[in-house]
Amino acid sequence: MSSEYQTTETLDVKGLSCPMPIVKTKQAIDDLDADDVLEVVSTDSGSMSDIQGWAEGTDGVELLDQVEGDDLYTHYVKKTA
Amino acid sequence: MSTDNTTPSADGSIDAAEVQALRERVDELEQSLAELDDGDDQQKMTIVATQGSFDMAYPPLILASTAAAFGWDVVVFHTFWGLDILHEEKSKELKLSAVGNPSMPMPNALAALPGMDSMATKMMQKKIDENGTATIEELIDLSLDQGVDLQACQMTIELMEYDEDDFYDGVTTGVGAATAIQHMAESDVQLLV
């Protein structure tokens, strides 16, 4: 999948369900630097709402985009601080 | 616009001293608001986990690890059967109750037969594996890794004749209801599971 974002790292959480995509995303973000962009690839349809809610409720992250493909949900999360 | 406590002069303007007093009052209020904002703005959640069945172990752990991912300060106080979730051996043997479970596709008279709880648990475990849902052990590790405070009620430890070494490393022991109440009072979210 191509993306307009320069992603720093890709997190594969395919096959994992709630709450793993969120928890793993948080852990991956913690390991990145400010302005880095994390690409999260999930098969969990609930991740569309969950990643959005998490990004809104969490300091230091910004949800850039979410792409819904064939049973694949890709999220771009930027670490802002 | 008129207010009760200002007295407009004949030309409708407000007394200069009155304006000055109001300005000072506004400054004072702004300052006390700012002091409130300076407080700890980290969200807090306290969950009291009282159930030790296989299905009831999940909700507190899922909510706790997710709230921790939000950067919240999370305490889970485990008491009575909820203590078994933190017990290293017992947490691996938690059972789903077939009796009195309206989701079970069988009458209670059948569900009460020997081996039915084990069968129901195995079925649920299989579904969990297939669905990519985390195991209870994984959720406990994740929660502890993220700084969730998993607490084991001291009174229940003694009541059940457990040993402090029976629990996962990182579990807090030696705490009681007063500690739980204190955390609940400071929390934005309190849940009893």
C-alpha cells in the first residue's frame, strides 16, 4: 500500500484483536522520536474507531489518516511530542 | 444591562471605583482558576475486580491495559474471587461457568453435569485463540509493563490462605479497602467488575 506519509516504522498487528492494536501502538509510539510517523496495519475492524479515540484522548500523538482496504485497516499516527 | 450590585450614575456610566473593584475580583478569580489548572491533569481510573471466572477476568484487564495506553494512572484492586486473576497458577485454570450462563446453548440441568464447565471453558479458549484475543497472562504482563498497579486485597489473601509469592511479580500486596477507597476518590473513572 502506498502512502503520502513518510513513515518511520510499520507496526504489524494483523490477527490481533482488542485491546492489542491500541496497546502495541502505544508501545511503538513510545519508542519513536517526535515527528516520526508510525504506520499501523491491522485486521481488526474495531481499530478504526479505537485508534481514533485513542489518538484524540492521548497527549503527544496525532492521527494523520486511516485507510480501509480489503479486511485491512491501516492507520498513520504521528508522534508530536 | 443592569445588575443588582452596581449603581449607575445619572448618565448611565458606572462608578470608576466600582470598575476597579470588579477588575480586581476578575483577576482574583482568574488566578484561582489557573491554580486549579496547574494540578495533576493525568486521568485516573480505579477498577475493583471481584470475579474469578474465565470470562470475567477479561473486562478489567482489557480496560486497564487500554487506559494505560491512554497514559492514564490505573489501579485494579482485586478482591474475593478476583484475586485468582493475579494468582500465577490459578489464573491459568480459570473456568467459565456453564450453569446460570444465559449465553450457553443448553439448559441448566445439563450444564450442571460434571465436566460441563471444563468443556465450556475449552470452547471459549478455542474461540479466543482463533480470534487473536490475548490470553489472561498476556494481558497481565502488558498491564504491568505499562505501569498498571495490580493490587491484591490483603484480607482476601489471608481468607483464601494464599501466599504473597503465589502472585505474579509486580503485583502489589498488603493493601486493603481503605487504599482502594483512596484511589477511587482520586479517580475520574471507577468501575466494579
